[in-house]
Amino acid sequence: MTKKKLTYNDAVSEIEEILQQIENEELDVDDLSAKVKRVSALIKTCKDKLHKTEAEVEKILNDIDG
């Protein structure tokens, strides 16, 4: 079985879902720590994807400018 690569939109959606659960007090204390760790990992993934995309766009623009 191959693991599906997490997209930026998937990560943001999961973050929003977890935040909604926290805001609605749907999580018990035992799950809260794990969910906060998951959100932290998802935020890092999003930041990494944004930085990589920014670097790629800058390279493309620099190549165009010559």
C-alpha cells in the first residue's frame, strides 16, 4: 500500500477540523495533546510547502529575467 502524499489543502483542512473540535470542546484531555502535536506537524508541513513553492517561483522568475 502506498501512502498518499499530503497536499497543502488537505493539511489546512485537517488543521481546521481539529481546531473546530477543540473550539466545540469535542476532545477529551487524553486526546488534546495528540491533536495539538498533529496540528504542529501539519503547520510545519504547510510552511515547508510554502517556502518550497516560493523558492520555485523565484527561480522561474529569475530565469525569465535572464
